[in-house]
Amino acid sequence: MVTTFPGDQYAVASGTSFSAPLVAGAVSLMFNAANDHVVLQLQEADIVRALKHANLCATDGSLGAGCLDLSKAIQFIKSMNMQ
């Protein structure tokens, strides 16, 4: 991922330390997209299933499970009909 860097520069960064805040932000957006009834019943497994809606980023396997498709993840959460 390309990000800002001191000195009015850009740099490439990778790894779990860099990715964790991005995934946390994605989960927050998913919670905000869900209606109140669904939010109260969401389990960790529901979030994991939503996050698995990823697109292949590279064919060489160098990018783990792929690139998160946030739109698909949010659609998955919105489609949940919990009673």
C-alpha cells in the first residue's frame, strides 16, 4: 500500500501492523451500515464471513487472502436478517 511519508514523500508499506487499522476501520464501517437490531446480534463469525468477501489481488499468493471488497462486505452485513 502506498502511504504518506515524512518530508512530503510517499512510501510503500505492508504487513499486519500496517493492515490492522485498515481492517478495524472496515469493521467499523460494517457496524455503521447494519441496522440497530442486527448490530446487537452480530458475532465475530459474522464479521469474519463478511470480510471473506475479498478479491484476488495478486496471482502469486504474495498478498495473503486477497484484497477486501468493502462494498461486498457491507452488502453481506446489510443482507443479514437476524431475529
